[in-house]
Amino acid sequence: MPVLKGILVETVDNKTIKLTATDIEMGIEYFIPAEIKEEGKTVLAEDYFTGLVNELPDTNIEIKTKEQNNVSLTSNNSLFKIGDIGAEQFPSFPEVKGEKYIVKREEFSRLLEQTNFAVSKDETRPYLTGTLFEIEDDELRMIATDTRRMALSYGNIETENNEKDTSELEDSDLERVIIPGKTLREINRIISGSNDDESEISITISDKNLLFNIDGTAVFSRVIEGQFPDYKQFIPDNLPHHAVVDRRKFLSICRRAQMIAKKSQIVVVEFDDIIKIKAESEYGDEGYEEIESDYSGSPLKVGFNVRYITDFLESINAEKISIELKGSLEPTVFRPSNIDTYTYILMPVRLQ
């Protein structure tokens, strides 16, 4: 549908226009103040409209619909004419009626940063291409996995109402939904542009759709159907090997190791009081570094995808991190030290 490649521009009242874009699976509405001389609506090609507006000076723009499906954009000495794709064909968002939750912007941003990077890109398993939202009482759990790693983060959330139409919903769907990774990436982009950490985000959840309201921007999304894995069974316990290291130093080492093991991204980590990290390239280039560790347990040699470690280290601001292990081929648990609201589980790789 050509109309999906456009942005719907429509008047709301005599002081506001609404901009809407959608690909059916996700949609965004944004309201901006304007002086309305005549009511109307038009759909403009996204690449032309946003490209021209971004390159125009920071001043007022006049949008006027004309005959023969043309729209003019005027700003100072600039005039552009763009074709109207046709507002009548632009799809509307379905009403999202359900439970409404409130979460602090800063809290939600943290949850996104700590989980969404682990979403799978494997479209053959769509239920893994999103993040699981699990809401229980005043706790929001967000879980993402691509089967090689899993990120689990906890946060606080409030319930604003209880208006769910349960006639068509199953109890198991009421507080567990899978939200597409691309939707959450767009939401993260929106909220990262705000400096008001105390502002709130409202989330309305129904069985098939969600609606986010973020500082005047509405984001609509379909939920992903399918059964998300039982993540709790993948969280290991009774881990006898435990290391604590400086996050910044370890992150710098991992970034340098990535440069050496550019193709394979595989590094060998030898755990002891001094942790040794070794990387090799397919051309024989080598890297070797050491970092001090507060370590308990017997010496252990483990292979990891170093990029996956870097992703975790970049998602937090903790001074130190803890690494808990059971064996060289068992799931390894990474956490910010002394923080129990974030768990990152990484599968080692078999060393030759």
C-alpha cells in the first residue's frame, strides 16, 4: 500500500495538527501546535516530507492542500509541491481497551537498555523477536532471548485502572505479552530524547494490541503471538565459581578483544584471582590481557562470544560486576554487583 509510505497530516482543532505514520504492525501519532486556517488532512511521502522539513531553517512552515492532489510547503523564500497520496486510504488504529499501567520514563528506559539488545533476529521464530512483558502486582519483568543469551530485568509499575474486556481473553494473556523488538527500539528512541526522568509513560494492554503514551506521542503496536519460553527454567542456581571485576576495565578489555577476534568474536577467559582474556584472529593475530578479580572457586577456562559480554557491560552503569559459573559449558550468570534487579545469562561456546 503506497499510503503506508506516507505521513498523515491532519488538523485536530484550531490549534493542533496530528502527524501519523504506520506500517500496520506499528503506528505513531505525534501532536504539535499550529495555527489552523482551514480544516483538512493529507498524506505526504515520508522521505520527501521529513527530508525537506529537516533541511529547512528553524522557522514556520505553511502546509496548504491544492487542486489536482498537490500540497505546497512554504517557508520563507522556499516553496515545494508534493503529491497527496490520499488520506482516505490511510488506515486507522484499532481502539486499545484494556489494563492501563504507569511507569517512570527513567525506569522504563533502564529496562529497555538492559533487555532489548538480546532480542532474536530469527524471523522463523517470531515469538523470540520481541521482549516478554510480565506484570505481577507492582512489578514489571522484561525478558528477551535469542537462545544464546537471555536478559531479565525488573522494575516498578503501577496499575491505573482495571477496565479489561475479559470476554475474549484468556487469563494467561492478561499480564503476559510479547512486544516486537522494533516497537521497543522506536520507543527507546523517543524517550531518549527527553531529559525529564520523572515523566511517566502509560501503557495500555489488550489481548492483541498495545498503546504507549509518551509525552504527547502515542505509539500503537500489535503484540506477537506465540508461546515465549519458560525463562525461569533457564536461570541456573548453585553456582560454585564467582568472580567480581571492575566493569569499566573489563569493558575496555572486551572491546579490544573484539577488534582482534573480529570474525569469530570468540575469546578464551581463564578465571582465577587474575582473569586472563585471550583472543585470536583467523590470520593468526593475538591479544592477551589480564584483569584483577575477587574470585572464589577453582580455576576455570571458558569460551565466550565477546560481543555478547560487551552488550551486557554497555547496558549498565555499575562500578563492578559479578560473574557466576558452574562449568566451562554451563550457562554463566552476569549481574551488576550488589544489584538483584538485572540478570544476564550467557551460554559459553565449546573450545577446540
